[in-house]
Amino acid sequence: DIFQRVLVEYFDSK
Amino acid sequence: MLELRLVQGGLLKKVLESLKDLVNDANFDCSASGFSLQAMDSSHVALVALLLRSEGFEHYRCDRNLSLGMNLNNMAKMLKCAANDDIVTIKADDASDSVTFMFESPNQDKIADFEMKLMDIDSEHLGIPEAEFQAIVRMPSAEFARICKDLSTIGDTVVISVTKEGVKFSTRGDIGTANIVCRQNPSIDKPEEATIIEMEEPVSLTFALRYMNSFTKATPLANQVTISLSADLPVVVEYRVAEMGYIRFYLAPKIEE
């Protein structure tokens, strides 16, 4: 299965 | 007090057309350095970062940092009322709950002003570090838009693979598969038609075509698009906005688990 990641998995919240 | 006068008002119209389908509401941040925006789509998978540097404006007055919360669809509606060659001025008072867009025809025979209500938007800001990418592809923006549109008639996702042979865009769907390879082409006579690939290492990533297609709404802004890829990092799809800045779209890859 292919899962869509979200951006907070890569970038920190400021 | 904020007053930004942009002679190439058509640029702002194009910027809004490229944002409004991806993001509903966003804060435009105004500071001495420029007019910027960072916003995510509702599913937090894609992000857009816009920068229009202050030097690109004919007149730029921003007495203190201001954040203007706007509904992008409504802002696009108002900017659609400006002609492509109109001069656009954005004005706001520090404590005001509205923003004014003024449109002047190039020969000054028609002047219009549109006032729009501002919104309080609680937006999440992400810190995006400067990254070294494994591969950077620069290619004609219209070609990239065509590829995304064509592939989305066949599949939902695109695999972008960069090797020293070129950049390959692949999809698969119920009716079959498709592969489009673009080779490096420096096109010295017509730089806007060049395809340039800078590759440190081969890279292959999978993305949702729906978002890629949304990013290509920015095609009218620039002849060239830059696609920056690294394994397990969001792709960056960048369009330059004349000499004054950029619009960058970030999209998280799909991962097989």
C-alpha cells in the first residue's frame, strides 16, 4: 500500500 | 500603514489564480523586506510559499509588520476586476479590518478601488530549512503542465525518477501505464525551452498528481519551472515571479509501507 505523508513529518511547526 | 504599488499588476492576478484552488484562507505577511505568504492545503500535504520582495514594487511602504488574513477566492475575485496591464496598489491601515485594492489603467484614465474585509486566520507556520537536493530539474513550465495533465488522465500518482539519462514521469492506472522521459537539452538559442538536470544521485519519488496539477496553475507566471527532489523529502516545485520573487510549492511524497 502507498501512504500519503503530511508535511509536519518533515518540517517543524514554528 | 501599508501601501504597496505594483506596476505589473497582472503578476498579482496570476499569483492569486495559482493559489486559490490549493488554499482557501491565508495570512499575507508584510514586512520591510517584502510581501509573503506561507499556507498549507486543508489536508496538510501541500504547502505554498510566496515571496514578492519589496524592491520589486514601485512604491513599498510598510511601517510595521502586518499580517493580512484573506480569503483567497474573494481576493482573486477582486483582482479579476483589474485589467492585466493595470497598476495595482494594496493599502491597509494598521488597525483596520479591511484592505483596499486600487487599480489604475496605464494612462490613468480609469481608477477603481475595491475594499475587502480581512479575516482572523489561525494558521500553522512551518520552518523549512534550506536543503541540498539530490536532483534539480529545470524545464519549460508548459511542458511540465502538459505532462501532469496527460498523466492524470491515466493514473492518480506520478513517479518522478531522475537518472543521468534524464527525468522520467511515470504513472499507472486501470487502463494501462505511461512513461514520459525528458532528456537534458541546454537549448542555448532559446533558454526558456531548455531542460537542465543537475544530479548528485539518482532519485525516484511518488506524488499525487492532483496536487501537481494544482501547482501548474502557476504556469503563466514563468516560462521555466524548477523541480527539486531528494529521497524522503517533500518535492519543491518553484516558479519565479518576474525578477521580484517566487512561488514555491512543497508536496510530501507518497511512501510504500
